Amino acid sequence: MASENVSGQLRENHAEARDRVEDISAFDSWIDGARYETDAVVETVDPVVDEPITAIPRCGPTEVDTAVDAAWSAFDEEWSETTPAERSRRMFEWIDVLRDHVDELAFLECVDTGKPMSQARGEVEGAIGTLEYYASICQGQSQDGRQVSTSEDLHLYTRKEPYGVVGQITPWNFPIWAAAWKLGPALGTGNATVLKPSVEAPLTTIRIAELSEGIFPDGVLNVVTGTGSAVGGALTEHDRVRKISFTGSVGVGQRVMQAAAENVAPVTLELGGKSPFIVFPDADLEKAVSAVADGIFYSTGEICDAFSRAIVHESVHEEFVDRFVEKAESYTLGDPLDEETTMGPLTTESQYETVTEYIAAGESDGATLLTGGGPPDDSDLRDGWFVEPTVFDDVENDMRIAREEIFGPVQTINTFSSYDEAIELANDTEFGLAAGIATERTSVVHNAAADIEAGLVYVNEYGPILPQAPYGGFKESGIGKDLGTEVLDHYQQTKSVYVNLDEPEL
């Protein structure tokens, strides 16, 4: 009876949370500086209790056309004429409004994705920090050209110009942070944008667009909600969208690239990962265990650069495994609205099914399941999409769980005996987003960082991810970069200007 009472309280808490969501906004699309409704809607679902949170517009090609037209009007009539200083001022004004709504945005992210409240708040603050970074640097670096030395009778210089209207597609695992990664450099360099958030977790993206009302010219920032096939397809195929930036799976990224190629539109793709973490024999195991755990159990493992493959030297394997299992079993699964919860549910039902299928595949392929492997025993969580922290040992690199992206709290462990074998195992993957190294030797750090085929290398820690540094992968993990100053080049095109000089005459 007590269990039923607790479960009833959980449902009551989330019913109240959904009421609060409805009080915040109707969560319509945001087109041309105003809320945009459609007759057809799609529900976003609370992953804790499997109940609808709210309904959002189910847009399609017509709404994409409307948003693209609005973006071009805003760009042509006003935004293209703004100076970097003016764009910076407007972005900082928006940032000030967002800072006033941190609690609200963290709450929305928590309810929509199932992230524990502490993680949701950290990601909202990270998103705002990212926007602040681009609001700062766009004044000095967003349109820097250069003078090219040639001859005395020729003045040759370059200038950087925005594309005009860009299309952006963000994932459901880091909704507000991913939106900031794309909006910051796009707006800072003078583009207008049409952004499609994931239909699974769109609430914070819609809300930050609403909070820009009256700050940017109408049409500069548009958010069009709906399914990937209807909205994402229309956006990537649109002949008036000059550049596409996509974050998501490899399969969808390939289709985005093919669609953009029809219009010769450049793409930035941040795709999947199967990131290794190499534990060398001299590693501080306390640091190594914490790093790997953070890298696979943060956000319930729904992270592109998750440290899903621990590659451990055979001399420290046994101790590492003992410590890591203890760490995995220390997580508190529960209601993400509860401050004591350290791991929430997976964000979608389909992802829950995917993760549990991979766990079954790991067992059938002969890996040793050390802990976890399914939903928690707690009956209060039976209606949500919860999976316990799961650890497999005795994993071979040809097993599915070692090669395919699981996108859940599932850790694999295998061993190595030499430096060369460690690097070979780390690189034996189609992905190349991130990697980690645990060692106390500087020479190992720098050699391994050079030898590993990945766009990010973390040493003795997981993260941090800072806007100052480029983020992106090698191989099938993507093309181009988010973050850093490098991303500015992805949102601009370079023009060379030749000015022929005559001899001065009086």
C-alpha cells in the first residue's frame, strides 16, 4: 500500500508539473516574431510517467516556406545591415532576459527530457554562457577580413559575409544547449535562422525564441516544430536555405548531406560516437573511474561523446572493475524533479527499447553483465523509461555493444597489454568524436592524444565542454565544427576584392 501511495504521489507531482508547463506557454512554433499555430499537433511526453506534457504544432513544408520567407525578409530589410556591435547589443539583451528565466528553463528541460534538475540547470547556464561568448566575440572576430600583399598598383582584401538564411536542426538529448551552439554563431555573424528542434523535446527551444520577442527583428529567429521527415526534410531540401547545420544520428546526417547537395548548400554535421577511454597502468584509478562514470552515466548516457568503451590495462583491470561497479551502483534513480536524484529516465520510449535490446544483445554475444541490465526494482518508477547503470566486462571489440552507438547508460570494458594495442582498439571504430586518457605521464598524454583518431581528447576527466574550443568529430562522427572561433567560418562566406590603383594624378 505504501508503494502505491508513493507512486500516486509521483504521478501527482508530475501532473502539477504539467500544469505549470501549460501556465508558462502554449508552446507554439515561433515564426516571423510571433507564435504560430497549426490545426495538427503532436504531443511531447513526460518520460517519468509516460503521460503527455503538452501539444506542439505539427508543421510541414508550408510552415517551413513561411519561416524561410520571413527569415529572408528580415535579413534583406534589416538584419544584413546591422553592425557587429548592434548584433552583440541585441544578443546581450536577449541573454539578460534568459538569465531572468533560468529556473523556468531548467524546469522545462527537466520535465521534457527527464534530466535531473541539477543537470538541467547546468545545461541552461551552459547554453546562456555559449550565447554570451558569441555575443562577445562577434564584435571583433565575426567579420574580420584581411589585406593581401600583392603589388603597389593593386589593393587586395577579403571580407566575410553571412550566408543569409541558414537551417539548423537540433537533437533531443541536449535541447537548449545544442540550440545555443547553433544560434550563437549564426546570429552573431549576421545570419537569420530557421531552427527545427527535436519533436521529442522542443520546449526550451520554443521558450527561448519566445523570450527574444521585441529584441531581434521579426523573422531573424524562427523555430518550426514537427517531425524530422516533414520539417527536417523540407528544411534541408529548401532551395533558399543557404547552409545547414545538423546534430543527430549518422543515418539521418547522411540523408541531410544528400539533400543539401541538391542545392550545393554547405553542411555542418555533428553525428554519433563510440568514444573510448584508455586507462593506462599508471592511472589514478579514482580519477579514471569518476571520469568514465561521468562520461557514460551523465544524462543517462544519452550523450554523443559518451565514454561507452573503457579500454583498461590488464594490470589494473580487476581493481578498476571493482571500483567502477561500486560507482555504478551508487547512482540514485528517481524523479528528476527531486534534487536527490542523480539519474533520470531515458528521454523517449523508443530509446528505452533500443537500450534494452542492446543489453540483451550483449548478454547473448557472451559479454559478462556485472551490474544493472534493466529497469530498477523500484515499483514507483515502473511507468517511466528507466534503465539502471549497466556494466559489461569481457567485451570483445567485434561485439555489437562495442561497435554500435547505444545512447544509454551501458558501459563496456575490455583490456589491453601494450600501448600500441590500446591505440589500435581505440581507433577500431567507424566513429571519431571523442576519447579519454587516464595516465599520470605527460609523454603518454601527448603521444596518445596525437595517435587517437578523435576530434576531442579528455585527460583524466570527462569534459568540460567550453564554447572557446571547437567541438566536432572525425570519420563518421561528422563534418565541420561547432563552438570555438572555427564555427564562425561555417556561417560565413569569403569574398576577395581586387582594387586596381592608377598612378595618382593632381
